Amino acid sequence: YDENSFKTSCSILSQAVSGYYADKLNLPKGTWTVPEIRKTLETRGVPEALNKQLIRHLDTLDMCQYGLNPMKKAEWKPFLEELDKTIKALEGLKIWNS
């Protein structure tokens, strides 16, 4: 477990997940912020609990990449599994632009 590699991994994953949803939601460049993604998902009718889960994951990744969240190595795999479940749940909704 290397602290710098962990921060880099968090940064890459954060950018990938937020960029993916920004693209799927057709958000213009420059509005790929967590608050904008949250607001857009809310207006698309995403259940509040699911919206909060995604935002919590994105916030956690952002905190990790800046060293603000002391996530332990043992917490990484469960976190990724939970993120995967959230993404799959979101993908099952009929809210996406074609």
C-alpha cells in the first residue's frame, strides 16, 4: 500500500466516474462538478438515496486524492464494490440521454 499510488488511483477514478456521468447527462464542459451532477440527477428523478450514494462516493474519492480521508487499505475493496453496485443501480434507470 503506497500513499501516493492510492491518491493517484482515487484521482483517476474520481475523474472517470464524474466524467462518465457528466457525459451521459450531457453536461457542458466546465460544469462537471459534483453539485451539478447531483442537481441534474435530482431533476431527472433519480431516487434521493441513490443520488446521495453516488455523491458520497465521488466526495470520498475527492477527499482521498487530496489526503483528506484516511481510508485504510482494507476499506478500498468494499468501497469499490459499493461504488460498482451504485453505478449498476443508476444504469438501470431510464434517465439517460440517448
